[in-house]
Amino acid sequence: MGQFVDPLDIFVQDLYMMTHTGSTLKSRVSVSSPSFAAHAAHHLALAEVLRSRLKSALAGGGTVLVDRHHARGKILVRDRIDLLVDPLTPFLELSPLAAYG
């Protein structure tokens, strides 16, 4: 299957590049404040929830659902896409959580 790139990792890399290169953005945010730490922890927890949901979606919803799909003689959609595209061809999946919840 094609290689999945975590959009959150890209965001973190971009944020790092914005803050650690020659260009500097002026800010009045105190990164050492308790409020900042609480918000950062909250958003990191949300990012982990998103990562776990993405992992579940990329796994086809879990072993029970994958086994049920295979028992019906069907191929998972990501596997069908892999069969259609040339090897090592990048494929951009736009909404992996579209049907979640």
C-alpha cells in the first residue's frame, strides 16, 4: 500500500521551520505560562486522538471489519486503489475520516 504521510507531522515540521529559520514572527505569547502549557497539552491530546482515528481508518476499521469484508469476497478500497495505480505511484487521500462516527 502507498506510504501514508501524517498531516500533523508535516504541520509540526512547518511550524519548526517557521520558528527556527532566519525569519522571526513577533509574538506576545508567553510559552512558559501555565495557560500555554495547558493549551499545548490539550491540543497534543487531540492530535493523538486524531492519529489513533487515522490509524484505525487506514487499517480498514479494525480486524473484525476487515475479516467481515474479506469473508464476503470483497477487497478493501485502499487495496483496490493499490491494484489500480502503478507501483510507487503517490496517491493523495483527501478525507480518510469522512465517514467516521
